[in-house]
Amino acid sequence: MAQLQQPAHPENCVAQDEVQDQLVAGLLAPHAHVSPKYLYDVLGSRLFAAICELPEYYPTRTEAAIFEQNAGAIAAALGPDATLIDLGAGNCSKAARLFPSLRPKQYVAIDISEKFLREAVSALQQQFPKIKMTSLGMDFSSELELPAAVGAQRRQFFYPGSSIGNFAPLESLKFLHNIRKSIAGSDGGLLIGIDLVKDKAVLDAAYDDALGVTAAFNLNLLNHVNRLLEADFQPQQWSHRAFYNEARHRIEMHLEARQDLVVHWQDGGMRRFAQGESIHTESSYKYTEQGFIDLLQQAGFGKVQTWSDEHNWFMVCHARIA
């Protein structure tokens, strides 16, 4: 799991039509799917924050430990007075923990839920009044055009939590290339967290916890789709399924129909689901260290520095432009 960007806001009619068209196309596909960005309405964002506290969900605490243990080296790699651009900022807590060592000049938080983000940045600004802060509610998964309010010099993109894993390999390459293009000068870079390939049992537990928080997070997607499409999904008719697909090096999350059922949405749209049929809601790809460094270099990044934990479960790396 990793936080991705929600589509444009409902008040934008053209964009809302695009959102609805995308959802319908996915629901009517031979193997139904919904983009993971729809996991993150306000409730979804809060459930994801709870997931990060679970004992099974190792990425958050492992990555945090890497940052803590290597704070000096990471700060030296980025340099002071940067414009820190936090992609998928969530509650902004990951970036906030780095402020004392990184000492950014400007903090730009970008996330899926604009209301949730504004609240988080407002609270953070009170803690760090000397840092200029900007919040942006936008979908950066396909484009990354930043407004003039974002400083052009010393842009350091921050993408923690292995959020890059939500993209398929070719999509990851395109996304990294878009970040590379958005770095205005030679003094910019990317600080990113990467979940590494590991034992299947560890991965399965991380995405299907004993308390069922991840299940609630996945099922809440149906409530979000109901609002966006005026659909009649009933979450109690669906089950959460998550497993590591070893052949494709990815976790898959699905919502599986508990019974034969029919779902309707606006303008007379509908689909029948047989018992056991599923909607694919998320993939989370895992990488080897060298495999991800190769991907960065293909996207136009040059010098790469890496830091990992003692089990080699997770990697943080900083990449400068080539």
C-alpha cells in the first residue's frame, strides 16, 4: 500500500466526467479493476494512517528507522534550503520528522484528499513557522505540473513508503521521468523509499492484518465509488483478499464477491458479478536494489546513494539528475 493521488475534484465537471468514464471502463473490463487512487477519500486516508501503525505493516517503521539512523548522510545528500516536494503527503508526518535534519526552505505537500491535506499542513505550519508551506490537491500520477508558488531552485522530490510500487514497471519509468523533467536545475533530486523483495509470508501478513484494518481500507473504496458514480455497491457483499504474486513480484489486493450480485450506477450502467469474482484494487510491486537503480538510470537520474535496514527489507535512496 502506498498513497496515490485522487482524481480532480467534483466541482470540475469536465474532470468529473473523466473520473466517471475511467471508473466505468474499469468496472466493465473483462477482469474488473479500480485504480488504487480511489482508496483515498478522507476516511481512506485515515485508515491508511492506522495501517501504518499495525505490527504486520513493516514498511513504515522500517523506513522511519532508516531515516533516523542515516539522518546526517541523507541531509548531506540533499543539502540545506531545498524546496521539499512531498508526493502523497498524507498527514505529512514522514516529512515533518525530517525537517530538523533537512532544514528545507519550502515544503510543498501534494495529496489526494485536499481537505485532509489542508488540515495537516495547517497544523504542521504552527509547529514549523519559519518554513514556507504550500498544499496542493492534485493527481500527479499521470502529470506533474507545478504552479509558480513552488520554488524552482533546489527541488528535492520526496516519495516515501514505496508508493512507486503502485505503478506497473513501465508506468514507474514514465512517472520517474516526469519527476526528472520537473527538477528545474542540476541541484535537485529525488528521495524515495522502496520496498524490496522478501519472504512471501511477511508480505502477505503486511497486506492482510489480523485486526482487519486493511480490509476496511479496501472495502471503503466501494463507498467512494458509490459517491463518484451514484452506484449501489454494498460493502458487506464483498471480501478483502490480498496475496503476494511471486511470478510478478507484486502484492495484489482484490475485493471478492461473497455471492452472485448486480451493481448499478448512474445512466443505467450495471454489471453482474458471480460469487468469487473480484475487482482488482491495487498492485504493489517489490524491487531488488539493483533493479530499482537501473530503473532510475533509465529515467535520466545519475548518481544514486542508498541506505537499507539490517534485514534488507526496505531501501531509501537519493538520486540526482544525470
